[in-house]
Amino acid sequence: MTRKEVIYAVLVLAAFAVLAFIPSLPNSAAVLSLVIPITMYTVLATSWALFSGPTHYISLATAAFYGVGAYMMAPALEVMPYWMVLPIAALSGALLAALVGAMTLRLSGVYFVIFTLGLAEMVRQVITWYQNNFAGTRGNYVFVDINDAQIYWQLLALALLVYLVGWLINRSRLGFAIRIIGNDELVARHSGINTARAKILLFMVSGAFAAVVGAVMTPRFVYIEPAMAFNPEVSFLVVIMALLGGVHRLWGPLVGAIPFALTWEVIASNFPAQTVLLMGIAFLLVVYYIPSGVAGIMEKVYFRARQQRREVSHG
Amino acid sequence: MQILITGILLGGVYAIVAMGLSLQYGVARIMNLASGEMLVAGAFAAFWVVMAHSFSPYVALLWVVPGAFVFNWLIYRYLLLPLVRRAKSRGQLEVDSILVTFGLSFALVGIFLMVFGGSFFNYSYLSRPVEFMGSRYGLNRVVAFWIAVAICAALWYWIHYTRSGMAIRAVSVDPVSAGLVAIDVPRMSTFAFALGGAVAASGGVLLSTFLTFDASVGIVFTMKALIIVIMGGVGDMRGAIVAALVLGMTETVVARLVDPGLTLASAYLLFVLVLLFRPQGLFGRSTT
Amino acid sequence: MKTENSTCQTVQPLVPLCLRHAILGMVAGTLALSLTLGSALAQSSDPIRVGAVAPKTGALAGGAAVTFWPNIALWEQEVNADGGLLMEDGTRRPVQIIEYDDRTDPSETIRSVQRLANNDNADFIIAPYGTGLALAAAPIFDRLGYPMINVSAITDQVDTMTSRYDGVFFTLGETTPLAQGIAEQMVELRDAGEVGNRVAMVNVADAFGIELAQAAGVIFEQNGFDVVYNRSYPPTIQDVSPVMSSVIDANPDVFVAFSYPPDTFALTEAAQIQDLQVDAFYTAVATPFPSYRERFGDSINGVFGVGGVNPDSERFIEYEQAHIEVAGQGPDYWASAVTYASLEVLAQAIEGVGAPDRDAVTEYIKNNPFDTVMGEWVFEDQRINNYWTVGQWQDGKFHGIRATGDLEGAVEPIRKEGW
């Protein structure tokens, strides 16, 4: 680690330590109901960008992973304690990602997009079919004593973890390989990189995070319906927030998720009937007008400012 | 036998849905993720005609087809053509058009929700049985099938036996060379995209006579149309028709013999098989 | 449980409504706000603020538009027409409804309940609509200390819920008795020689359908029925004709479908087209909707469905009239009246306590009888134990024929004669 990195790490840890005190604020229930979705989408969007940023593969599968994590909580809790479910959720998410990746990531990106587009719906069908015919679970109830503050702390820990993992990947051979693949897959292949393997591995990381987030969120809802668990809106919001923030920096999705979630709060309470339409329009605006994301704009502004300062000091 | 015929009846209607997408992807090179929403728009239009005016739903075709044509023309002209111009490579265009049409599909769902609400829609039309080889079929399905056949035949004739159809085929094969032989490629692409949208919407009218719709069901049809197009081979009309029949029959067989809850899963299974064994399509030649 | 009203017939009045809503929403969001403020000011004394969270958009919007929202409007109007709720000090306080749309999204339901409690200072909050949404909101109702009188929340976990959450009540019934109702009805009819021994069962593959189908399946088998077909289909099913073909191939005497609104309509239509000939035909949610009758006319005479009311009781007829006047549409023959009854309970409890004191109201609900459109209600272990389980269409009305407790107005089932 360089000195700069140490400073960054200390700053990030300090920020997280401060954030961990939110539940002890006065009127924290209201604050938490806003902060929980923000943290959740930050984790989802950041882990999405871990894979989709460097590879340019647009994954629409977040809802499928999230749903798998959420849906397994109820049956799993009957046979094991809560804390054991989380790693198993991560494993299932990674496994599903590996399966999907193995089938599609060898081919061009279009197949991958198509495959992930309906994946949440398909997994939902298969799970309900299985449940109805073999498992015999009668409904999906999650009764555990986990309150909003604890959910928030878990999400916060996940956020920290996703940054750590992202940072480690960036430094690793895998991160290097994936950047080459993103720039030119042919070059990558010729320089001896197993491109499919690299892509699948990264997709698994992303899928595992989404599944754990799904599992962590479950105790909030007591009763899990397939339609709630596999809600395609989740995939959509994750893509929009990540793109808004910018996918080329680890902190990009964060600066997308916060303003978007706050704006969303205003929109949802004032125009409840138009939310889906406004969401679609917001998405189009981001794609047309902010193709490099807020992070891209911020960097541009920062560099320009620095350049000007330099010019001033030189002049 | 009954299963087979039900499957063919369903597959026939899927065929025109897939043809709409095939025109958009094969010629205009836009992977249109909002194609299912176009179909739902057609279905809602038919619903409205039936409920508000108690006409036959097929009357809706009279203005669904031109309406969808104009709408898709505008979409291509003002939303997608800028992307085509901005894109540095085909891959870039693919990513951008996927994102834009994905956003568009949500915007359209939002409009449907606003206008029609979130409930399920269906209506009774020709829900009388017809007897054929000892089994009974809904008359509405049979009529929808024959109209689908007529639309397919018209498209087929146009693409294979007219001058403008030939130009479309030329753009589909190679847009650059097509430009060299004095074909106005952007115009042809716009036309193909608009026509594809109109065909998809007319498919919605047909399907609405016997299926239940809600505002957000479009994604399922997009999925099925995409699978058919990939299975048939991009831009290959004959392949698309065969693939549509295969999908219709697979779904019916699975619903009847395995479980009615697994129709989308069976479509996925087909998709996986195609990806593993014939990623270039049923009749496609290997490109690499 | 979902009681969506769906499909065209009811949509006819719905579509212009929705359009109007959309336009209103866009143009006059602020106008509407100032209007409610204005009318609140016009009232003599400080209103009691009552929050209402339910779908206006999303998958359950159609059902809420039939069963939930009209009853809220009706209740508000009836209470305020009397000058409001009578307080301890002899004054009357009107009720003011604050509405939120949860878009059929449980996290939004939770958020809306929090907004109602923290930002809008609601005195009471009406239980959300739909099993999943209501159960998701139960912990937050409990934590914020609001009583919650559930209607359209049907579950087998009533015991767990009521033991965990002190102010949570259930009124529409539990899963198992509802399934037992139809199964036992069939056993009775078979023993009387009215129906045959072969039963075909289908169910919608989510918690509601699965729970009901499993409970009913056990009873059928214990009583020597021959279950010749038993399959599920997904809630998003668009085409039920393959299901109906398989049912017909199995040649049953009894057809039982634990279905939701869209598939209730679709299954009935498919049964008619493909000519399913059975001695008894049962579909679940939405069968008691007036739109079901409008769609299928006289052909549904003798069709069994879930729930029921006593449509000939004076209270119900009176309620039906008022409902039509306020909402422009009739109530359904099951959950609508129960929804209204739950609001009557709230009003009577507030008046009984004489103040909008939430803890006192919760205690009052537990310990007092209530006079409602559904008859006298007494909560035992935070739930109502006598409710309709099976009803039947007879001459254009949906009559309750079987109940868990002793309910007035049960009629004898009639035989179904073809389509």
C-alpha cells in the first residue's frame, strides 16, 4: 500500500464509523427508512459495476440474484441459524452467476443481455414450481428478531466489503486481465488470458453480493411473495444508479445512488402514479446526457480546475 | 394431436411477433428491448376498441398498424438514429441501443400504468369452440392463427419479390455495400424499424383475443421474441417461422405434460440448447 | 390475500376513472392538497387523522379499487355526515383520510406507514390491502403502536402474528378453514349422492394457492376422493387452455381451483369454451365479484366460490345501496363488507374510548363486541372466528353457504346444470 492508499483507507473507515451511528439519531426510524434503501442500492450498484463497468456487459440479472437470496431465507431459517444463511445465500448467488456466465459469457454480449433480461422471471417460475410440487413449504414467513438498525449495519458492512473486494480485484491479476478484456477482447485472448474464466469469476462476485443483499433485506418484510422477491424494478434501478454515478470508478455508483434515491423519495411521495414513467425517462436522460456518469463529470471538472490552478500559478 | 395443433396455433402468432423484432434487429441493427411493450400497446388498443365501442378487436388493426408504424418511425428517427451516428463501433451501438430501448420499455410501461392502471385485462371475443379432428379449440385462436399466417405471407412476398424488399435484404446482409449500390441505408433502416414495430403491435392485437394482459407483461414477449430470433438466426425469416412453431409447441407440450408453470423455463431451455449447439441459428451458417 | 378485481367488465367504469385520476394527479396535485386543507378548516373541530395505505398502481391496484378504496370513501362520508365521531367531552370530531399509494411494493408500504406516523401525525392507520403488503407492515404498526385491523390478509400464521404483535387483528379468515370449507362441502354433497368421486384440483403457485391446495388435498384424500388431477400454474399465467384440456382429459366430477382474479375469469371462460362438464365447479378469489356475474351472466348459476355474504340481510342491502351511491359500483360479495365492518370497528372503538388514544382503542377492540354490517363481531385472540368459507351463485346473487362459526343467512347449495 502506498501512503495515499493508507490515507484513503483511514478516511473510508472513519466515514463508515460515523455512518454506523445513524440509528442512534433522534427520530431514527424515519431516517433509517430512507437510509436503508440508499445503502442497499449502493451495495447493489457498486457490485454491479464491478462486473459491468470494465467488461461492458449489461447485466439485467440483479433481481434474479437478489430474489434467490431473499427467497431462500424462509426455508433456510427452519434448519439453520440466521448468520449461516448469509454465506449460503452468497454461494447460491455465485453458483447461479457461474451457470449463467458459463452459458453466455463465451458468446457476444447480446446473448448475455437477452439471457439476463428474463432470468428473474424464469428463476421465479422454477422456484415456485419446485416449492409447489416437492418442497411443500406452506408460504414463506420470516420471523426473526432483526430490526431496521441491524439490517442497516449489515448493509453498511456489506458496503465496506464490496469496496474492499473491488479494491483488491483492481490490484489483482484478475482486475488487470478484465481491464484488457474490456478494451479489446481479442488482444486479451492473444496475450493468453482465459477471458471466459475471468468474466465468469467477476460475474460470480457480483451475483454473490446481490444475493446476500436480498437475504439481509428479507426480515424487513415478514412475508415473502415471489413477486416481491423477483421484482424486475430492482435490476432496472441498479443499472440506472450505476450509470448515473459512473461505472469506471469504484465510488461512482455511490454518487449515483445517493442523489437518485433522494430524488426518488420526492418523486414517489408526490407523483405516485407516474413513478415508472419518470423512472424510464430518467434512465433515458442519463444514457443520452450523462454517458460517463457523475463521477466522469466530477473528474473532468476536477482536472480542469487543477489545470487552471497550475496555469495560474505558472502565469 | 390436440397438443400439436394447439402448439401450432400459438406458434403461428409468435411467428409474427418475432418477425417484427427480426426486422428491427436484422435490418436496423437495433436490439429492441421495448418490442414487447409495442405488443402490449396493440393489445390495449384492441381491448379499448372492444370495450368502448364493442367492435371486433380486429378493427383495431386499422389504426394500430399505422399508429405503431408512425410511433416507431419517430422513435428510430429521434431516439435511435442519434445513437447510430454517435456510436464508434457496432459493439458500442449495441450497448447504447440496449440501454435506450430498455429505458424506453420502462417509460412505456409507466404510460400504460397511468392510462390503464395495473389490473389484468381480457375480453371475450369469439370464445366459441370449433371442432377439429375430435378435439375442441377456441375459435378466437383459430382466427388469430390464420390472420397471422396472412400477415407472414404478405411480409414474405414483400421481402422476396419486390424491389424495396430486396433493398431491405441487402441492408440486412451488409449495410456498407448496400450504401454503395445506391440504397438509402438510413431510410431503409428507419422503414424496417417502423414496420417491425407495426408488425409487433399487430401481433399484440391477435394475442389479446385469447390471452390475459397487464401493463407489465411486455418483457415476457420481448424474451420470447428474442429467443425465437436467436434460434431462427438473425435476419432469417424462414428460421424465425420455424423457431416460432418450435417454441409454441414446446410451450404447449410442457404445459400439458410437465407443468403449466414452466412455460418460460421451457423457452429458456430451448435458448440454452441453441446457445450451446447452434449459436448461429437453426439454419445459419457458421460465421467464424 | 389478493382480491384483485380485474378484467374488462369492471374496467369499464375503471378506465375513465383512471384517466381522470391521471389528469387530476398531474394538473391538480397541489390543488387537491389545498382543497383537503380547505375542507379540513371548514369543519368545526379538529379532525381525527386516519391514514390509508394501499395500491393505486401495480398488480393489486385493480383489487384495491374494488374492495379497499371505495369503502374508505364510504366510511369517511358516513362518519362525517353524522358530524364525526363522538368524543368523551360530547364534541364530535370528523375523520380526515390521508391516502398513500404503495405501488404494490411492500417496502413502499413500510415507508408510507412511517411517513403517516412521523410526518402526517396520523391518529390511526387502516391496515394495508393484500396479504404480503399487510404482513410486511405488521412489525412497523407494532413498533409505532398503532392498532391494525387486517382484512385482506389471509395466512396460516395468525397465531404467530398475534402472539408477536399485540395490536394486530384478523377478520377475513385463515387459510386452512377456507380450504376445508370447500373440501367438506364436497364431501357432504358426495355423501348425499349429488356429486361424483373424481376431483380435479388446480392452484395458483404462490403462498395463497399452495396453502389452500395442500389443506384441501388432505381432506379430499382422507375422505376417499379420487384426486385425478392436481397441478399448479404461475400467477402470471396468460393462457389457461392447456390446463383446462388436461383437466378435461382427467374426466373429473368436481373441479376446484384455488385461483386469483385473472385466472378465475380465464378458467371459467376456458371451462365454458372447452365444455368442462362437472357436478361442481369452484373458483376462488374474484368469484364473488359483481364483475364475474356481469361477464358470465346466467351461466354461472351454481358456481361455488370462496367467501360469501348474506346478501338478503337488511344491513347488507343498506350497505350495498350506500356503496353504489358513493362509489358508482357495487361491493363484492365477500371482502368488501368485511372491509367496511373493520372500519366500523375502528369508529366504534374510538367512540367507546372517547378519545383517539391508540393503546386504549387496542384494548377496547379486544374486550368489546361490535355491531357491524357482518353482524355482531367479537374478537377472540385478536381474530374473528366466524366467517364465510364457501359461497355460491344463486339467481344472480352470491350467497354464503358455509361458515366456520354460526352465521345467519346460510342457504342450501343448488345443483349446477351445465353451462
